[in-house]
Amino acid sequence: MECRYCGQRLKDGYEYCPNCGGRVEPPEQQARPVQPAYAPQGAYSAPVQRYSPQEAEGYAYGMLQPGAGLGRVVSPYYAREFADIAAGGRGRFNAAAFFLGPFHQLYRGCYKRFARTYLPYWLALLSVLGVSLSFFGKLCVELAGYGGRAAEPTQAFFVWIAAILLLSLGVSVWGIALSIYNGVTFNRRYFEQQHGDPAVPAHTGAVVGGAAAWVGVYIIAVVALVAALLPAAMQDAQQHQAPGTLPYAQSVPQALPDDNATYGTEHYGAAVSDALEAHWGEGSDQALLNGYIPAQAAGGTLEERLRGSHLFYSDARTLDELFAAAEDVQWYTDYEPDADGTEYADASWIMGDTVLVCVFAVSDTYTWVVDFYSYLNGEDPTADGCYTFWDEERSALLLELYGENASEEPSLARQMRGAWVDGAGGAVLLDESFFDGTDYTLGTMMDGGVQCWVQDDGSYIVFVLDETGNALTARWYDGSGTLRAEQSFTRGTPG
């Protein structure tokens, strides 16, 4: 059997020619003569060489084609695919359906298929985008409120990150699987929808409408999220509380300001300004911001543990002895603890005409500064009248409390500083930048040495200095407290 339009030899059972898309008539009808239609007098009589609805209904090339241009044009691709499916084939993979997905479905008028497949996926994708925008938008506003810095991440922060990543991964896998499914099954389902007719319509308006609807819903969702999120996020940024959303009380303002905000109000007086200028350029020192609680104070109350602790800058003076030199010192401990048991307390004192407040986080064995701010004495400590200090400024003000002879006080953490060489000639420099909290963080005192946390993996190092101060031993422990390695150093530079 041959196609009467293009001459392609065909097997029995084909309804449409896989080569040209023309309808294949039964053998007994192929001998039927075709009555040509002639063009009007004076018109160009060349045949119109294109596929048309008439071709699908048995019209030959060159015949009049009523209805041409109505959008129903025989597709050679679908003619071949439909003919193959009609002959018992499974239908080949449709690359356009795979890559273009929902837009291809709308273009081909497969609205029910779109509602069953890509519409639920779009709604899920929009939900995940909404959750992600809500979280990261809130985070950005908080960072703006903190002058580009945020409080230490809490457990809830990592839970949100993990949830967003898992949701994003799930939606991505769903989208890939849906694209593969659509590419594999589209031709057969489209064959059933068209009842085998390869004169397929093009629904351009549906594609434009679907894309416009998607963009419009996305924009509306973003605007709604911003409108709902912004007031709460700005309020959180203004509160600027210590980790754990601690409720400030007593003389502590209920809402702290953005860093370096002025609002037309002075935040500290000349005495504080002089102290900052006196130590300008000395940088942030973790030995002034982290401390340890000795055994004799470890079992006491929160206030006793804080006042009995030492900053790593001096093993000679406790915080109680350090703040004894300050004017009108007050200790405040009525904070809500974190879920992990970390407690909070602060020490406030007067420097000139300024009230300084230093907030500490306190565990059983160590403590560290989590916030430090000021406001003018006698003024209402509101967001307009407060200033939150940077780490460098915090170090400077605490160093001012130690006084001129602080560098002479014994401190194992400061005695360890310098260049050290191991037996293989390898060198390490232990200075302020080494213990800056990025990779290594001063923790507490244990086993006669300084414990140093290794960032992110739960392991730690204990540095033990011998009596001469010229030999250093570093013991590496994993997160369970098991000793894994030990390394010895001598003071000096590699020669």
C-alpha cells in the first residue's frame, strides 16, 4: 500500500502517512479519482504546498483548502507519532514536553493534563518559594537592624535551614520526575485526546495566559509576604536582644537600636569616648570577651559563677574584682535561660555620664560577652538613646577597666601567644587572630591548660604550657572527649 500524496510505501493499519501526514484510505478506495478544483480565472494556479486540515481529510495538494489558516494544521511530527501509536507502538519520547513542561501542555490544549500534573507542582513550588522568601527576608531585615551582624544562630535557625533545603530538594526531584513522565507519556495521551487526528491546534493564548498568571501570582505572593513580614522583622531588629530572645528588664531598654544609629541623641559621653580613643587600633581580643569559671565558683548560683569567673586576659582577677574598680556596679540575673541550659546575666556600671551594660552568657564552666551597649545616665534607655558596641569597642572598654598594669598580670592564655615550632620544623603562630572565634575559640581551663574549641565539629584542643613557658603541648580530643593526638612545640621560629 502506498500513500497517494507522497508515494511512501506503508504497512497495513496506518491511518495517516508517517512521511507527509496525509490520511491513508483503505486499499479499495485508493483507486477513487480525485476531482481537482481549479483556481479562479486570472489567479495564480500553482498548488499550495503546505499541510492543512483538508490534507487530513483526504484533499490532495493543489485542491482548494477551505478553512485554511484557522490554526489546525497537520503536524508531520504528530502524524508520524500518531500513525505509530495507531499501529500498536508505545509512542516515543517528546523532548518539547520534557523541556517546556506546563507551557507545552497549555500550547497543545492539554488543560486537564496540566491540572493533574503541573498545577499541583506549581502550587508546591510557590509554597516553598514563599517559605524561603519569608525566612531569608526576615534574616536580611534582622541583619540590617544589627548593622550587618546577627546574633549567634540558634537551633531553630538550623532547623529552618534544614527544612528549606529538604523542601527545595523534594520539589526539585518532583519537578525532574514530572518532566521525565511528561516527556515519556505525552504523545500517547495526546493521541487519545486528539482521537488520532494529527491536525493539532495551537493555543498560544493559553501559554501567554499561564505565564502571566504564574508571574502575577508570584508577585502578589511576594508583596503579601513582605507586607506581613516587614513589621514583625523590623520589631525584631529593633529589639536586638541577646541569643534566646531574652527579655531585657530592670534598667535595660526594651528595644535596642541599630548599630551606629544617632536619631539626634548622644549615646555616650566624653569619658567613654576617651577610653575608646585610648585603645583605638588594638583590635578585638577574644581573651577580653571570653572567660572561664574556676572550680571553686562552678557550683554556685548564676551571679556567683559570673562574679567568680575570669576573663582569659587575667588569671589574677575575677570579674567581681575587675568591676570593683568601676562606679556603681549592679549585677542583674533575671533572664530566661535558653533551651540548652545557657543562662544570661549582665553587669552595669557608670563611666562619666554614661551607663555601660555588658551582657554575659554563662554555662557551668565558661562565659562570654554576648552584648555590650550604653546610654546616657538619667535618660530613658530606649532605642533612640542606646548604642551597641562592636567587638573592638567592647575589648577597649573592658581593657580600660583592667588599667595600665593589666599586661603584667598572669594569664596562661596570653603567655601562650607567640611563634612555636614542632619537632618536624613545622611552625604555628598563636596570636589574637588565631583565637578569633572563626576556627578556634577560647573555651575554659582544664587539665592545667587552656581549652580551645575547634569550630563546627565538636572537637577541642587543650594547650598546656610548662613551667618555663618555653614548651607547649597540644592535645587533640574528639567530640566525645577521647584523646586522638598529642603534639609538642618549643618557642621560636623555624630556622
